Amino acid sequence: MTRTSPPSPAEHARQALASLALPGGGTLGASDRLGGVAVQGGRINAAIRVTPDEAEAFAPLRAQAEAVLRALPGIDQALVVLTAEAAAPAPPPKLAAPAPTRRPEILPGVAHVVAVASGKGGVGKSTTAVNLALGLRLLGLRVGLLDADIYGPSLPTLLGLHGKPRVGPGRKLMPMDAFGLKAMSMGVLVDAETAMVWRGPMVMSAITQMLAEVDWGALDILLVDMPPGTGDAQLAIAQGTRLSGAVIVSTPQDLSLIDARRGITMFRKVDVPILGIVENMAHFLCPTCGAEHAIFGRGGARAEAERLGAPFLGAVPLTMELRAASDAGQPIVARDPDGALGRLYLELARSLRAELARTTATQPVSPTPVHGGHRP
Ligand SMILES: Nc1ncnc2c1ncn2[C@@H]1O[C@H](COP(=O)(O)OP(=O)(O)OP(=O)(O)O)[C@@H](O)[C@H]1O
Ligand SMILES: [Mg+2]
């Protein structure tokens, strides 16, 4: 008697996608367009191969495919990307390695582009990106901050950005100035409702525009506040820039789980060094009694970072002060640079600078004088 083993989750997902109709006729299953399908826990990533001209027409199929995958039992997140980099059958879906020759054209004056990312949403990427950027600024570096979250931009709120950016020489957009940082976000360019309906290809072109058509000028570091996930925005950043590295933000309870690892794997696949892990909401700082409550235990994140082979940059507590400052558009490092949290982010910034210098020895991160407080 022969036994057939049940299909693997990935195979099951492929079968579910097979009958979807292609824009030009035929089905996805009968074509060679379905790239790799990866299932990890309750998440599925899949890729559909298209040529660049087809991307727009395939956007509805992409959405349909995500809906089909999300409806599978045991799946709570599905991400389908259109891989448009090759007309011929493409290799399995991994982020295309950033083309090294492109960065000098796009960001001629930027020494390092560093992504602030996570495997999942809401862990504090934007909060970390903003305060880390301000910490780097306190170290005397020229710092830019790009909000790559097209659907849910945070920088306008976090930095209290108002108004529209100016158009500068050469018809390029001038970044906004906030607390000595150069900042740009889709949130200051279009209404929230407009961006909400954009599909993948438009997200990619919006990000490319914020890289190429903004006059970033000379910067030591451009921090990119990444949206959650591993989709189009990530692809656009990886393709449009040569990332010097990535900082992964994680909460303690996620670190040991698949999320942080997924973020790390994504960057390692495209040879982007992990500059470090920031543990956010590590412990609770009680506003009334001042006591620290290690709700998720202590030391786990550092140990886990070591296990993942990534430097541990530091741990930020869960505090109402931090949240209130962010909500008020006055990041904690700007509001109170000498307070406990201000000093903590400054330390994180120092560790990041050291790690960046170590991994990119050819391009030292050189401080430039800053009016007001340069802290070596
Ligand atoms: N250490 C902290 N203490 C208290 N509140 C925090 C802390 N870090 C982040 N928050 C709050 O948690 C919420 C989510 O943070 P944030 O927007 O930075 O996360 P994110 O990872 O960028 O989210 P998304 O994936 O939606 O972009 C915000 O309201 C923020 O103010
Ligand atoms: Mg965010």
C-alpha cells in the first residue's frame, strides 16, 4: 500500500493560488509566474514574476493572491510581492541585491544609508528611528530621516512636521528641518487617504522619489524608518540604495520568536549587515513608584542577539514619558537630552556609530561640528 504524504504548507498555498486568473488570460498555476512560496508559522510570503510594464496590471492579482492566502487555515499574515526585476523567469523571491552603482547617482552626498526595521509592526521602529537619529545628531553627525512607511507615515506626528516641503534648486524637494534633522515623509506630501489606495508599484515609485527627488545634500547617515513587513517598500529601499546596514527593533517577547529573525534573514539575504538589535519596551518603568518591572524577564534579548549573531545595541524601557513626548511631536531626546532616556538613546547612537565604523571600515563615520552640543 502506498501512502501519499499530505502537501506541505507551501504546496498547499501554491494549490490555493493556482486557479487565480492572470490579467492577460490563463491561470497562475498554468504559468511560470508564481515564484517561491515560503510559510513560516502563520505567515506566508510569495512572489509573482512580472515585467516592469506589467506591474500595474498585476496589482489586482497581487491583492487577490494575498486574500486567498490569508483565508487559508492557520494563516494570519500574507505578503505577495511582484518581482519586476527580470522579464525572464526570475530566481526564487529574495530581495534583489542593491545595485552598487546606483547609489552614487541617487544619493551622491550620503555616506551611509541605514534601515531601521523589524519583523512585525508596532514594536517601536519609528520611535527608535527618531530618537536614534537625534542621538546621532548629538554626536555631531549630519543626519537625515526618511519615513518609508507610505500607508502609515509616523514622522509628521513624531517630529511635529507642519506644512509642505519647499521646492529647491533643480526642482528637487527640500527635506523638512526638524530638531536639526533633515526629514521627509509621504505624510507631508499627500493626504493620508490618497496613499491608502496605492498598490505596490506606486509604493515603490513613491519611495524611489523620496530618495532621488529630494535634495538630501551632504549627510553622514540617512536613517530609513521602514514600514512593517518585507514587501514593496523594502524592495524599493534595497534596490534604490546601497544600505550600509540595518538596525532591528524588537520587543523582548518577540525576540525569541520568528519575527525578529525574519527581519534579520531578509537583510542577510541581500548582504546587508545587521548593525544591531534594539530591544524596545524591555521593561516597564513605573511612573508613580519609579520601580523597574522586568515583565518579560531580564537578559533574554542580549542572549538572543548573541545567538542570532547580531550586536546588542541596548534596551529601552516602556515608559509613558516616551510615548507622551512622541505624541506631542517632541521626541524625548530633543525634549530632554540629559534625562535618563536621552542619555540612553545617546548610548545607542554611540554603539551604532561604532558598529557602522567597524563594518564599513572604508567609509568612516566622521563627525562634523554641530552648533550647540557636540558630544564625542
Ligand atoms: N519604549 C516605549 N515606551 C512607551 N511607548 C512606546 C515605546 N516605544 C514605542 N512606543 C509607542 O508604541 C506605539 C508604536 O510605536 P511606533 O510607532 O514607534 O512603532 P512602529 O514599529 O514604528 O509601528 P509601525 O509598524 O506601525 O510603523 C506608539 O504609540 C509609540 O509611542
Ligand atoms: Mg512606524
